[in-house]
Amino acid sequence: MADERGARARTRRAILDAAIRRLADTPNCALSEIADDAGVGRTTLHRYFPERADLIDAVRVESVERMRAATARARLGEGSALEALERLASSYLDEGDLLTYLFFHAEFADEAFWEQLEHEDETLITTITRGQASGELDASFRPDWISNVLFSLLYSALSSVREGTLTRGEASRLIGATLRGGVAARPTASPR
Amino acid sequence: MADERGARARTRRAILDAAIRRLADTPNCALSEIADDAGVGRTTLHRYFPERADLIDAVRVESVERMRAATARARLGEGSALEALERLASSYLDEGDLLTYLFFHAEFADEAFWEQLEHEDETLITTITRGQASGELDASFRPDWISNVLFSLLYSALSSVREGTLTRGEASRLIGATLRGGVAARPTASPR
DNA sequence: CACTAGTGGAGCACGAGTGTTCCACTAAGG
DNA sequence: CCTTAGTGGAACACTCGTGCTCCACTAGTG
């Protein structure tokens, strides 16, 4: 959306936001539910997104953009690899409902979807291999496993934040600590 | 199912297995798809499970039983806590499609579902706290975070196994290694 | 052969959700 | 005031999946 001002822009925004929220919980919810959540009539929703697929596509486009922006915010090329991974996790956690939708619903975030984030994925893998080359990260793991661990910790943290058993800040710290040392006791002083 | 013999038992089994497989991929698939997969007519499916809810309930009952059995197989009380966690991960990975369904579809594995596995959950938490008390596991983490990490690594490994990028054995080893040391490089020799 | 058990397919009614059309309403601007 | 922009609700047709009924078929047994 080049120009975000005006009634139409606000309405479209409201629909998209409501869609992400509702779809994160209930991927096959009715369009009327999304319309209700957005505070618009179903007719209006259809005016902006004539078919369900149009709405889903728009959510996809927005998802790609937001994930790209979140990755950029993490500045993976700066500082140590572990720090970069932590910044990335923190950046992604900020995406909240959107990330929930991506993680919890493989039908939406299918292969074609993740292919659009190939550049971001490569940047992450580059960061990981940089960390392995520098001796910071365990070189016996394939980079994609490390990437998967990061995402799985994000998944875990996100679930707990959604349940209210972790705060956003705790989640961030726990991911970092777990990346650094797994769950085994440290040979040295506690990191927390 | 007290008696697993006979045509009816085999048909019921076929339907349940097909349901788990298909539902893992497509939780809102049509009953006719499950019937096709099972190699039975839809009428037959309805004879065994008159309504969709009946089939879902049966899958739930089976899930609980299988998760209980898998937990029991892991013998969490034996050996070191880390070894116990690894055995549990391995045991759960053996459940394949069922575990996929549980992890990927929160609508099915809801709170009520997990409550039925409360005893198993407690056993796991007991094992974790045992490991923390003995100095094996990091005592600065809450036990439920450690439990969540285990499940999220399982989730990640399961995805990779399903995609064919990891073998079942590799998945098991990677989970173990990651639990022990996260993704940071070891101060000592590589564990692999 | 007749009977029983188990099954499959066809067809129907129903409900929920989707896409579409139409009309009425409100607010803002000239 | 009139016009335009934006919107909501009602109603309808359609599709898909579900639950249900009925009938026919096959296989096995006595």
C-alpha cells in the first residue's frame, strides 16, 4: 500500500489485521468472522478482497514484507553470530500473531511462501556459517539444523507468550540462553 | 479395542490409520478422502464412526493411549535426566504422523487433550527437576521451559524427517546434541 | 441352496460458507 | 440542496461436505 491514508486505507488495514489475528487462531474461519472482527460488513470485505483467496494472498504479501523487514531490522551481518541470531529472534517475536499464523499453519506458509524469503534464509545461513567459521557456533551441525533450532525455540517461546506464561522479554532471554548452552547445566557460572 | 482380530477390526484400524495420516496433512479434509485412503466406502466409514466428531474422538483416544505408551517406553525414571529426555524424544519420534497431527494442529490437541496426559507431563517435569537437582540440567530454567524446548526440537526434527532432509536416526541424535549444548561451539571436543 | 456378515455406491436433504446483487443509509463537499 | 464516496444489510444462488437411507453385491458358512 503506497499511500496509507484515507478511509479506504484504514478499512483495508483493519481487514488485514483482523484476518491475521483470526486466521492465526482459526485458519478456516468464516469471512464473516473476519469482517466482524474488523468492524466492517461482509459486503465491504468483499469489495476489498472479492474472494477468500484474494484476502489470503494479501496476507501472504504482507507476511513476506513483514518478515523481510524483521530480518533487515536484525542486521545479521553485524556483531557476533549468536548476537545476530538473538536479535533475529527478538525481531521475529515482535511480529506476534503473524508469526503464529506462519508457524502454526503449514497450509498457509507452504513451500512457495518460504521461497519468497529465500534471500532472508540465505542471509541467516550465511550468518550461521560465519559463526561456525569463527568458532562461535558448533561446526558439527548443519547450518540448516541451527536455523531450525532457532525457529523451534521461537515456536516454543511464541506459544508461551500467547498462553501468558512468559513475557515478551523473558521469551527473548530464554531463546538466547538456550541457543548458547542448550538445557544442560553450565560448567561455569549461570548466565542469568 | 480389546480384540483386534476380524474383518471389522481391520477395517476400523484402516480407517483410524488413514484418518491420522490425512488429518496430519489436512485437518479439515473431507471424510470421503479418509474413506478413500482407508480403501473403504464412505458408508462404511459412517458405520464405524457415525459422525465426524466420533472419528475425531476415536483419534483422540488413540492419541492419548499412544502418547502414554511412548512415554512409558522412555522409562524416564531410569538413568540420567538428559538420557531420559533423549529416550523420550526418540520414543515420540516413533509416533510419526500422530505426533505431526498433535503438534501442527492446536484445534485437535487442545487443552482438554493435554490434560489427559497430565500424569505423563508430571513424570517429565519430575525428570527435569531431578536433573536440575543433580546438577545435570540448568537450574536457572523453569522446568516447563525445558519441557517446551524438548517439544519444539521434536517439532523441528519431525518437520525435517517429513521433508526427507533428516533421517529418523539423525533427528534423534541432533535433538540430543542440541539439548546438551545448544548451538554454541563446545569448549571441548566436538560431541559427534 | 438360504442366510448372515460386511460392504459400496447412489441419491437425497440439510447446513454452512461463499460470491453476488441490490438497495438504503450516512457523511462530506461544492 | 445535490452529488459523491463509502458502507452495511438482506437476500439469493451455488458449492461442498455431512449425515442418512436404500439397495445391491460378495464372501463365507451350514
